[in-house]
Amino acid sequence: MLRGKFPPLWSYASYFDFSNNNFTSVIPDNISNTLPDLIFIILSKNNFHGFIPPSICNASGLRVLDLSHNHLNGSIPDCLMKSLEVLNLRNNQLNGNMPQNIPRSCNLRTLDISENLLQGQIPLLLANCIALEFVNIGDNQIDGTFPCHFMAMSGLRVLVLRSNKLHGEIRCPHNHNTWQMLQIIDLSSNDFGGTLPMSLLASLEAMKANKDFNHLQYQFLDYYHDEHYYEATMSATLKDLRLELIKIWTIFTLIDFSRNRLEGPIPDTLGDLKALYVLNLSHNAISGPIPPILGNLHEIESLDLSVNYLNGSIPPQLANLDFLSLLNLSNNQLVGNIPTSGQFLTFAKSSFEGNLGLCGLLLNKSCSITTNGTEVVGDNGDDDDSEKKWFYMGIPLGFVVGFGFFVVH
Ligand SMILES: *[C@@H]1O[C@H](CO)[C@@H](O)[C@H](O)[C@H]1NC(C)=O
Ligand SMILES: *[C@@H]1O[C@H](CO)[C@@H](O)[C@H](O)[C@H]1NC(C)=O
Ligand SMILES: *[C@@H]1O[C@H](CO)[C@@H](O)[C@H](O)[C@H]1NC(C)=O
Ligand SMILES: *[C@@H]1O[C@H](CO)[C@@H](O)[C@H](O)[C@H]1NC(C)=O
């Protein structure tokens, strides 16, 4: 490990990787004047502080700049949007606006400026960067509305806008359905309102079942250095863990709209996204029933619909989802039986709590039948032993046991 001040620079170097050391200095102001042929600069995971030196603009051949995981402050120089293909400034203390002057010739494919203190709006000229595949602006203080101008990026694979101050509807006036490649869309923890964007969801071809679909691969820099593929990383909340996802996902798909103010029903079009792995709509104001067609999401591993106003019963079709390892329906207005087959045997009690009308063994709440045959929830709460025995018997026999039976018993 190298530490302390930055070492002297060799001219004529073009690939420059000092990541994962312990440099504590500022980035030398002459870095690009002494190294005119620089193509890659990777200084991630050090303790660099101070500004990004403006002289970096003189490195006109620079393609990859990774200064992530340092303590840099000040603003992002506009010129970085000129020649770069990969810009990673994640996890610093950069402030001010995002760069506004973005030329038509923008070549960016990866832009990660997440986990900083950036403010203002997403610049409209970012639409000049039509080659962008990976955009992570998450964990800043960006405001404004949903960036419909990103529809110009027809190859967009990953869009992360989480934890900002974005508001308005997730809807574009002229939806040309161009995000056919989008595999990850994370809009969580913003202030988005309105209903779930039906036509946008319907256009996400990469999330529909298609094994031959050419899912995310980061091959585009191979021609520079065989051993030094640039790895775009991001973290997503999957199964309650913050995972650092490295580029080698052959296929991973995620929709996270949690912690906004979305309302209205869950549209049936969601059921078409048969290659979806993670869906999180929790902490919104979504209402209406859970559409049985969600039982078509055969790849889904994590489905979080908690803290909404969903009503009706749990569709038995959800029990067919073989890969579902996390389900959260807590804090809604659901009623009726919790299914007792398939993956439902593995879910925790906390997945169903906070629904006054749900019943079943898991919640210690008996389901019984009224005289006209519809299910109602037995009153419960007490730890009466005879009631438990009755219930434990009822399940293996496969009966819906009536209240009368309980009395006789
Ligand atoms: C940037 O950080 C340096 C220390 O690394 C500090 O002296 C300076 O005041 C900071 N500037 C701003 C604008 O926060
Ligand atoms: C860029 O290079 C030119 C010529 O070498 C030099 O005069 C200028 O000061 C440099 N700009 C910065 C910001 O370092
Ligand atoms: C869904 O999102 C909420 C809020 O953003 C988060 O707390 C929760 O852990 C997420 N659920 C899953 C299963 O990751
Ligand atoms: C379900 O969500 C609630 C509220 O967001 C949370 O308290 C609970 O731990 C979650 N349960 C599971 C199993 O994820």
C-alpha cells in the first residue's frame, strides 16, 4: 500500500491506477500537464481531499476518470463532460450544480456522481450524452422533475436517482418507449407523486421474459487494456442487504419506487415483466387489490409492497412464485387467508403484520366462515390453548373449519 503524498509522475504513461492506497494529499495540479497522453486515471478509495484540479481539462485524450471514494470537495469541472467515456466521482463531498455545459459530442457511457452534496437540477444538455448506459445520481440533493430528456439515451441500462428531492409525476409527455434496455430503475426516496407509470413500465423490454435478450455487459473498454476492464459498480437494496453489484451481472433487473407519494392501483402491465428480480413499491399510497397477474413474475426474488393502502385478499397465484425469498405485504388493508402453500411456508410473520383483516396460523388469528359462506376474521389475540389445537388440526386436514366445529371441540 502506498501512503502519504502522491509519487512523482512518469510522462508517457497512459494508464494510471493508484486505487486502494492511502494517499492523503490533494490531487497534484499538474497531473495532466505532465501526462499529456493519459487515457485512464483511477485514484479511487484513497484519502484525497481538496478540489478536482482544473488542469485535468488539459488531458484531452482522457477516457476514464475514477476518483470515487475520496474526500474531494468543490464542484465538478464542466470540461469533464467533453472527452470522457467513464466518469466516476461517487462518494465524495462535491457540491454545487451538476456540470451544465455538455457538448453535443458527449461520449459518456458511465456517469456515477452518487453520494455527494450536489444541488440544482439535472442539466437538460445531459441529453447530448446519448451513449449513456449507466447513470447514478443517487444520494444527492438534486431537485426538479423526472428527467424525460433521458429518453434520448436509447441504450440506457441503469438509472438510479434514489434519495434526492425530485418531484412530480413519473411520466413523459411524448413517451417514445425508448428504454428498451433498461434493467435497473431506482427512484426511491424522492417526492414523486401520481399513479404508477403504466406506459413506461410496459416499454421496459429488458424486464420481460426473453432469455436471448442481450443483458448488461461492460465490454466497451476492452480495446484499451485487456486486463483492465473498467468495472461499474453500484449498490442496490436487495433482500435488505446493500449489495455492491459488480459489472458481471449477466442479468439482474430491479424496479424500486419505494418511499415516494405514488397513489392509485398497481397496473396489470407489471405482470408482463417476467424477467423482473426485485420490485419495491413500499412506503407509498398505492391502493386497490394486488393484481393476481403478479403471479406471472416467475423470476421474482423480492417483492415489497409494504406500507401502502392495498386492499382485498392475497392472490393465491403468488404461491406459485418459486424464487420468491422475500415478500413484504405488511401495513396495508388486506383481508382473508394467508396462503399456506409454496414459498408462503417460509415467510416471516412481519411480512403480514399491520393488516387488520388478514388471518391464518402465522398471525395466530383464525379464519372462520359466516353463515353466508364468506370468510371473516375470527377475533383473536388471546393465547387460548384450545383455539390453537383447533387450528393446528384444521390445517393438516385441509378443511376450512367453521366456528361451530370449534364450539363442539
Ligand atoms: C474543502 O476541503 C478542504 C480540506 O480538505 C477545506 O480546507 C476547504 O475549506 C473545503 N472547501 C469547501 C468549499 O468546502
Ligand atoms: C493547459 O495547458 C496550457 C498549455 O500547456 C497551459 O497554458 C494552461 O495553463 C493549462 N491549463 C490548466 C488549467 O492547467
Ligand atoms: C424497500 O424499500 C424500503 C424503503 O426504501 C426499504 O426500507 C426496504 O428495505 C426495501 N425492501 C427490500 C426488500 O429491500
Ligand atoms: C416488512 O416491512 C415492515 C415495514 O416496512 C418492516 O418493519 C418489516 O421488518 C418487514 N419485514 C420483512 C420480513 O421484510
